Amino acid sequence: MKIKSLITSFLLLSAPLSLANESNFIEIDIKKMDYDLPQKGAGKAGSLDFSSVQLSWDGMNVGINNTDEVFKSEIFYRNRYFGIAGKYLNLGFSFPEENPLSKILSLDIEESKFLINPLFFSFNGNKFRIINDVSNLSLTKFNLYCGGIPGVDMTKPDGIIKGCLTDSLISGKDEGDLAGAEIKYDNKDEKSPILFSSQLDQVELRDNKITANVSKSAVDIPAFKIEAGETVVSCDKDPELLEMDGKKIAKDCLNSLDVVSRKILFTDRKEETKFFIDVEKLKVIDEQLLFRSPTTQMLSSDKGTTLSNLTASCYKDEETELNDMQGVIGDCFKKGNISISRIISDENSGKFEDLFRSIFDTNVDPREIINETKSDIKNLSIAFQNNKMILTARVRVLVKDFTITIKANVEHYPEENTMVFNVTKTKLPLGIKWRWLLMYVLKKKMVGSFISYEGNSITIKI
């Protein structure tokens, strides 16, 4: 079960009553709730301790204060039943279909408050954790608010989902709390294991827009780790979408993405390399992927290489997912342009390592540790059209600068993460062979061991 299903199950559980009158509401202050799905499929499933319950229902007002924990209760579970039983409290909820909790292995809530009425839904607290067979989602110091839609009852499960998809806000529990809301998501699916953590300032879903402000985040998968500092993300959402369709939400968002993230650190565990990327602009619009980075740095054990003013403009098919790197590369080969103003290398890799270690805790500009006058490659330009490439650059060989041109046909093997450039034509200084020039540049500039050549072909694995 993915994160979408976890959230849907919880929302279904949180609205067992119908409060059609707009003045009706239920407010529950939970001290602590521990739920674990019974191993035998039925029986005792945990405990519930709440501070108070306020209920207003068609003119009837009920207030319960759990003084001295007299209403501390146990939770019971059956396939179509959820019950709470204590010395002075017995409540039971029957479900016409499968119990929403059947998909949840564990649910922990601490110091949290629910407020549900027909017009809006609110949930905030210190801790919320929900686990199923492959996923683990936790929130710390969070606030969730969902507004309503005229004519839609937010006390019903489908009403909560419609309202949250149309007007919702996730933020830190306390206004001005610099920590924001902490989110952790651990997916142990064998096919796509991932550990995601984020310090959220705010996420908003409005009628046709999704926006997020993130203080820091990290994505950890077996071969790679990606860390990011302050990030601003926005994208489009279908205003007509009123049901939980994670695939459509993701597709619409990734085809209209706009990202600014000035500090990203990418670690390749296999190649033992690191990449720092200053993303000044990452935008998807009208089947185009636009990218601009003032500084991109690559680090291996023996050298650091800086790409200055990297820009890219590539075709992006609507069906290509942005996290499918090979798909994005294949689209760019169909039509794309890449330019880099300068490439600078430094064999003192230690100063890059020191910089990367503290990059998120300081305001240092990574360009401060390099000497841009020592650039051996300038004005690099690469154009792709229908899997044909033209590369031009100003290259310094020994003590002199030369303009070079290389043309090649591109073969792309996405299943093998491989691309092959078959060189068809070169324009180089008299007496210089392109293979010698290639190895000269690779030795000085590139990090990792993913580039090789044979005959007139250059092979890159990425």
C-alpha cells in the first residue's frame, strides 16, 4: 500500500458520524492512542486516552472531560467493527464494508486534536504515525486544515477527501514555529525502497494549484542519497478532481512543475562521488523541461569539477515521469540544448569535501573555493535533434585555446542506463586527434568511472 492508501484509510476512519447540520461538530483532544492490528484478525488492538470530547448535534451539546483518566479505554477490532471500551465508556462503530483499519498495521497519535464539522476538518498535534506492510508515515508538530465545498458534507469520508483536495493546508503546529512540520516516509517495497524525510514550512492545495515550502529534505534509496536545503515547489492541479487519484495528481504536477532549490547534494554510493547542484530554476511547461544552475560541482576522491552557469532546455513528453531519468534523457536526445559557460577542475578534493560536509549549515557560496580564471573549457554548447548531436566548445590544450566541433549520432539504451555517441565528424586544431583530446579532457574534468570509448564510439553509463 502506498502513502495515498494510508491517508485514505485514516480519513475514512476519522468520519464515522454524519453531522449534516452546519452548527454540529465533534472535537476530540487525544492524549495518546496506540493501535496495532490484532495478529489473529480480531480482538484487543490497543488503548486510547483522551483529555476531552465536545459534541454538538442538532441542538444537543455534550462535553466530556477525562479527569483522572476515568475514561481511559481499550480498543477492539473486528472485520467490520471498531470499538472502544473502558470502565465508564463504551462506543462501537460498524462499517458496511471492510474496516478501514484492516490496511493499517499500527497507528500512534500523541497530544493531538480533531475537529470535524460539515464545513471543515482540522487535525493538529505533536505526533502522528501510521504503518502498513511496506510503508511508514510519521508527522511531528503538524497542523492539517481542510476547507469545505458548498453542498459537500465534510463529516462524511468522501466529503473530507473532496474538501482536502480542493482547499487544504499543512504547516507547523504553532504559528512562527521555525521547525515547521516534520514528515518521514519509509517505503520498504522490495521493488522501490525509499526513505523520505522533510521539514515542512507549509504545503497548500488550492482549487488548481499545489505549493510547498520546505526547509530541508532528504531522499535515501539503496544506490543514492539526495539532500536539499530550502526549496520552493509549485505545480498545477486539476480543479475538477474530487477523488483520491494519486497517479493523476502526480502526473499533472510533474508536467507543470516549478522548483527553486539553491542547495542540493547528491551522493552516488556506487561510484563514490558527490554532486552539488544550485537549482535556480527547474520548470516544466508546454512539453518543455527548463533548467538553470549557476553552480554545479562534482567530487571524486582525487578531484573536484565545477560547471558554471549550466542551462538546459529539453523536450519532455507528457507521459515521461520526471523521476524517470532515462526517460527524461531520451526526450532530450529528441530535441534539446545544453550550455555551460565554464568548466573548472581542482585536484584538491579535500576542500570540496569540507564544503559539502557543512553546506546546509553555512551561507558559503561554493564558487568561493574555485578560481574561474583556470578554466580549460569555455562556452560549451550541445544541441540534440532526432538523436543527432553537435558539440562546440572553446578548449585550452596546454597553453593555447582552440574552438572544437564534434558531431555524433546518439544511441540510447535506457534498460541498461547506457548511451553511445558514434562520432561522425570533428573539427579540431591541426595535428590533434579527437580521441587524445577526449582522454585529456576526461582525465582532467570528469569524476567517476562511467565513461569509456572504443573506436569512434563514446559510451556513457549513468
